[in-house]
Amino acid sequence: MQSTASLPAFALAKIQPPRPRTGLVERPALEQALDAALQQHRLTLLVAPAGYGKTAALTRQIRRLPPGCALAWVSADEDDQLQRFLACLTTALEPHDLPWRVSPEALATLAQAERGLRDVASELVNALASAEVQRGVIVIDDAHRIADPQVFDLLQAMLDRLPEQWGVAIASRVEPPLTLARWRAGGELAEFRQYDLRFNESEVAALLADNGATPAPSASRELLARTDGWAAGLRLSLSARPGGAPLGVGSPTQRHLFDYLASEVLDDMPADLRWFLLRCSVLPELTATRCEHVSRIPRTARLLEEVERRGLFVVTLDADELTLRLHDLFRDFLEDRLQREYPQEVPYLLRRAADDETDPVRAVGYLTRAADWDAASRVLMERGPALVAMGGGPALEQMLAQFPLSEFVRRPGLHLLHGLTTFPRFDFDGMCAAMRRAAEGYERDGRPQEAALAQAYACVAMQNTGQLPSASAELDRLRALSLDDTVRPFVCFGSAWAAYAQMRADDVAPRVTEMLQALERSHDPQVWDRCFFVSLLTGLPGMRPLLERFAAGAMRVLSDSPTQLRAGVMHIRAWLAFSQGRVDEAAQWLARADEDVRWLGRPRSLMTENWMAHTLIDAVRGDREASFAAAEENKRDLEENSLRSNRLTHEYEELFTYVRAAWLIGDSAVLRSLAGAIARTGNAYEWAAADDDRRATRAMLALLDDRLDEARELLQPLAGKPDASCFFPSTQMTMMLADVELRLGALDAAAATLAPWLSRVVHDGEVGGALLAGRPALQRLAAADWGGRLGPAESALLRRLPGLFPAAPITVPAVPVEPVPAAARAARRPEAGDALAVLSEREREVLQRMAAGDSNKLIARAFDLSPHTVKRHVANILDKLGVATRGQAAARWRDLKG
């Protein structure tokens, strides 16, 4: 059975372009102008009311594009929020093997970040620029249906930087909200309005002739006058009145004319065909399988063929199975007739339509129209969590909003889903309220496991909203319950973080041990994924073997594709390497985490630990620019994108991490500025480490001013105890205190300060935290004459510490966010002899298959990889070789291999 996570997030018919109808009247002037527009202009706009043949014109013209022209077709729906639109667009582009640097599924997540739409547009533009096509066209049909303004903001940003070999065509009943004046003035916009799309007299005459009539010129003129060249009116006139006979009506509106003619056409049909169309009008696309399931009418394939033969206001989609799409006007007319004549049938048909619908938005739409709230809730519970993981929180919230309040409040699963949508934006207040309601509802319904999971989520939110003691006590209560292995891990995860937040360092490892014991009995990646955020616990007592065990277990349940959990494992391995003093290795693991984080769209859930890791590890490497850039991003995100409770809870921690980086870099101006900011942070929401962090900051200020006695007094309470907060703060303060005591001439005190730490580290090798004291302090300690106060092994260890700092920052190739000009690519191109050396073994294997002409799908099959992993490899290959396209990369391989 196909997992819900692998099902498409939309109906694939949305990206299947229609096939041109046979027997269409030639319209040479329109066709010539539209052909030139699609091949030469940045934007082609078709704007006219319903029924003017916009889709038909595009359908015919795309078939006449030159061979090798790339096409991506998207039919818009009312429910197309940004996430769904992106899913449709990237899937429509799939056949062209674009080298994505961010997972297409993660673009919706990237869009939620600060400046996210700009970054999404850049990713799209980069991918399009690397396509090996002479011309490509993206068609967005029925754009008037799109209500989400973010979709048009994205299109604006994308069109502004669209590669010259690509064009966009938009068909809409109303002018889209885009800035058109600049493109119009620059000759980059082609416009086709109502006047351009209407039939002229000669075309009406040709239409009558093709319909078997031999009309006089007066008949053509009369039909043109009554319909004003409106394609829908012309077609129905000929269906209802063959030969263009008079209509017997005055001057009706277009909609009234359509309803009048459609009634005559429908009433003149055979009864079985009429009944078939009415019952299947609830479906936007018609296939034999779907129609038979919904209508319970046998042999629907024959009826579909009859509909296509009659040309009954449908388009035929380019699909393996005969697939018809009803025109909006005709479908609205049929649904209205169905509702008036057979109202009792409508809910039944809608439920049948939802039965095998893979698009969750459509399925829920059917069921809410049928007022089947139980079934709609089941669909959301099955598909909702996966939607959130794919950045589809806004779409999920839209579906939840369709439930009446009376139906919503009594369904705990809907509250749980609502709570999950709040987490990506760190709305912990909203998450707490929603999860509490979910827990209460599950308890009421006698579902204790689900109640415990929801309550654990509520407790995690409480930890970030100033309710830490209550959260800790509630998590202890939950741990005492009989919980299954899908729930217990997250309860213990939350409990470990409660102990961390309260600086109960010795309680963290036992909670994580309990978490791991339950996780290791589960093979469900989703259960592991809930607990991914543990890298910040590195350095706490007893955590190293547990983190190694967590990383190994997580990798056993993961596939080769990047996930939140896998990025978390890379962060763990970076800090474990750092804790052993292997700084270059830590940077390499962090670079691998960066690749996954970028591929996943830089979700905030990962960016916090990523920014903090870069802030300190890059500072130890001496890379001021990278360290401070990460710290500034973290600071700005907390200030601009976090709700009040999250900011109050964690601002001190973010600032202190930045303070430590400034100390390592030796930037006294930045440190003094940050010290003032952290001094102003005290509040009731903070975790227990906040006062220690502020005290440590004051100690650094004192050291900057050579107030050594004051610094010693500030450092003494912080040093010589196990690390109880993130990134080895006690170890750092221990080394700094010993250095101060050494500078004051108190060698006995300095040795006494160092001895317990040195004795432990000689055996476990956990030297990394000492590096955060800075190179100058460690150099002084290494050079001191301890006169037998320290043993030989301890003295040797001290002498080794300064050498653990990298001589120079290692270079990790950056993946560009903005399109890279050809000149810049050429400038950074490796020398021929070194070109392949920059590629990993797997990347060389992929490049060899690219040179052989294999598509991404064939390469994935050859190496048993996911297609998205192949896309990542292709993008990395292009960047490392400094080339723009697959063809250039393949040519490089052939040149080097002879």
C-alpha cells in the first residue's frame, strides 16, 4: 500500500496540458501572434471573460512549438495556496531534469522564512537557468482562481529574473496583480484581450461551414452580432441550433445565453448520457475509473468517448488514460441543475468523489461540501502531519478553517493538527492552547496514548512560555504512565529538555536513555523525527555515548534523502567531533548539515541549532565573517520573526552565544555592544542558565578592561562543575578562571582549578570546550611553568590545546543563492587536472552516467537512490565544476576522460 507521505499533494490532472480538439477552425492571425509571443516574450497574457477560448488557443499553440521546447503546464484551482502551487509547478518541471539545490518539496518551507519568497524565486530561476533547452514555456491556466497573493508575489519575483530562454504564459479572466508596465514598455509583454480572442466574421463563417451548414453571409453576421464572437456562445449555438438558426431570444447576457443554450443541449441528450454528466459534474476531471466509482454507472468509458465526440464543452488532457476536463461554465451549469433536480444525490456523490482522491485539499473540499465532518477529519488526520512536514501548514490551516466551530471543537485530532501548524513559526502560545484542547478531547474520548502525546507537545510549548515548573511536573506525571513506544520517546524528550532548562544536568542523561530505549524498539522514522533536536545537549554529563547511539539508530531508520532528522544527526556529529578537539572534522559535519538544511528549505526548527553551531565553531576556526553572519541571522530571526514568549525565553541564550563568538574572535567592540543587550534581558520566562550567562558576560567585560580581580570573582561560581547548559560553558569558564589566576600569579589556585578537569579529560578526551576560552588564554596556560603542580600527562595535555585551533579556516564550497553569471562560473572553474578531485566518489559516478546521457530517473535506478538525491548530486556537480548545465558537465567528463 502506498504511504500517505508518498502520495502527491495535488491531482496530477492539474499539470497535464489539454490535447487540441480535432476540427478546430483555423485562426491564422491569432495563431501567428500567439506563436511569436510564446517564443519571444518574457510574459504572454491572455485576459478575457469565461468562454473566450483562452485555454483552447494555448492548447493548440503549445503543440506547434518547435521540437525540444520545454513545457510546464499548471491548471490553477481556488485552493491553490503557495505550497500547492509550488508543488504543481515543480512537478510539471520534473521531466526536464532541473538541478535543484533545494528539495522541490521544501520550497514551501523556504518561503515561510524571512525574505523566503525571494529565495524561492532564486531557487526556481537558478534551476531554470541550468535547463538545457533553447526555449521553455511555463503556462498557468485559469490564474483568476488563485486567491493567495503570495503566488503572484512569487511570480513577480520570478519573472523579474527569468532566464532569457524561458517565458511564462498566463490565462485569466481578470488581469493578474503583477507589475506589467515595465515589461510592456520594454516590449517583453504580449497581451491578448477579449477583442483579440473574439471570432471575426470570416471565422464564424468557417465555423458554420465546418458544422455542415451552408449559410448566407447574413447568418454569419447575425450569429456574430448575437454572440459578439464569444467562443462559448458560438459553440453552444451550433449545438442547440445546427446551421446557426435564429435563437428566438432578445439580447441576453453571456451567462444567460449560456444557460439557455446549455439547457437545450442537455435536454436533447440521450437519457443515459444526461444522467452521467449530471452525476459526474462534481468531478473537475473525468476518467472512466473515477466516473464509474462516483456515478455507479457501468461502462463509463463509452459515455466519456461520446462526450468527447460531441465536443460538449470539455478539453481532453494529455494523459495515458482518457481524461476530460469540463469547462467551468458547463460544470457550474450541470452542478446547478443537479442540485435543483436531485438535491438528495449531491452529498452521496461528493462522498464517493472523496473516496479515492489523492489530493487532500480536494478530498476535504468534497467532504465539507457534503457536511461529512467525520470523514473530512479522518482525511486530515491521515494526511495532515505529512503536509506540515512538507511546508504545507498554510494549506492545512485553510482546510481546518472549513469546519464549523461546533464540529471543530469536539474533534481532538483537529486541535492536534492545528497545534502542529503553529510550531514552524514558533507560536508556542498557540501550540500550548491547541495541544491542551487536543489532550482534553482525547481524554474525554478514552484515548490515553493520544492524550499523552498531545499533552507532551503542550508541555514543550509551556517550557517556552514561562511555565517551566508546571511543564516539568506534568512531564514527570506522563513518564509514570503506561505509554507505548510511539508516545514514550517524545514524552522523555520533553522531560530531558525540562531538566536541561532547569539546569538539572544529572537528570538529562537518564531521560535520554529512557527515550532511546523506546526509540530503539520503533522503526518508524516519524517517531524518531519528533526527537531530532538533541545536539545542544552535547557536553552534559553522560551524554556522549547516548548521542552516538541516537545518531547511529536514526541513520538506521533513515533513507538516503535529507530530512530534519538526518540534519539533526549531522549537527550531533559536528559537536561530538568538536568535543574531541577535531575542529576541522566538526566543520565538515556542519557543512553536511548545511547541505541538508538548505535542501529542506532552511526550516526554523533546524536553523536555530545550525546558526548557533556556526557561530561558535566558525569562531574557533577564526572565520569571523561566517561566525558573525550566523549570529546576526539568529539574532534577527529572534527579533523579527519570533512571538513574544519565544523571544523572552531564548533571547539571553542567543545573545550569549554571540558574546562567546566575539570573545573568541577578539572583537571587543561587538562584545561590549552585546553585553549591554544581554544585561537588559532578565525576565520570568528565561531558563535557569540565564543568570550564569549574564555573569559570564560581565566577566569577559572585566577581562577586556584588565580588571582581573573582578573577573576572578565573577568566574569562580561558574567554573569547576559539570557543564549544565549548551556548548560547554563551565569548561570554558574553568579555563578562563585558571588563566586569570595564572595572570594574578596564583599558580597554586590555577593548578587547583585545572586539576579536576585535566584528570577527567586525560581519560575521556573531551577537550573541545576548552577551546572556547580562546587561543591566547590556552597559550598562556600551555607556556606556564607549573613546577610539579600538574602531572606529566596533564601538562602534556595543556601544551596540546593551542595546537587544536586550525591554522586557517577550511574552505567549504558555497552553493549560490542568486543566479551565477557565466563569467563568474568561468572564473571559479577548477583547473582541468583538479576538476574531478573536488567531486565525491558518488558525484563522479553520477557524472559518468550524465555523460552517457542518462536521465535523473535512470541514474536513481542504477544506484538505488531517490530521484531527489540525484538532483542534489547534479546541482553539486555543476557548482563544483563551475558549469551551468548538465551538458557542460558531461562535456567536461568526456574531455578529462578522453
